Amino acid sequence: MTKKFEDRMASAVKHLESEYASVRAGRANPGVLDKVTVDYYGVPTPINQVASVSVTEARTLSIRPWDRSLLKAITKAI
């Protein structure tokens, strides 16, 4: 009986952790861009699958697309 509620609570905690990961607070975090999708040849694709996202300084994210033609699409998505 309680197993069902434990599963739902675990799911709620996972969701809350993912929401907290996307909160901006002081330091740059690549997780902020997890929900950003880019139109990649007609398919909405997460930005971290078409480019490398890294923190270059404390408050700066660096996005380097693997396909140079995606620059415009990435800029539009952000």
C-alpha cells in the first residue's frame, strides 16, 4: 500500500532536483540550457546534443556547435 506513495514521492523529489538544477544563482551552470532545444534538420534537439556547453568563467557559458551552420538556430533558441 505505501509502496505506491513512496514511488510517487521519489518521482516528485527527482523532479524537484531537476528544477533546482536549472535555477540561476550567481555561478554559471550548463544545466540552465538543458531544456533549450534547437531545430536540427527539422527535429527539435537538446542543445547539449548539437554543441558543447562549458563554463569558461564564473558567470560565462561557452557554447561551441559541432556544425557551424547551427549558429543561427542556437542563437534563436536561446
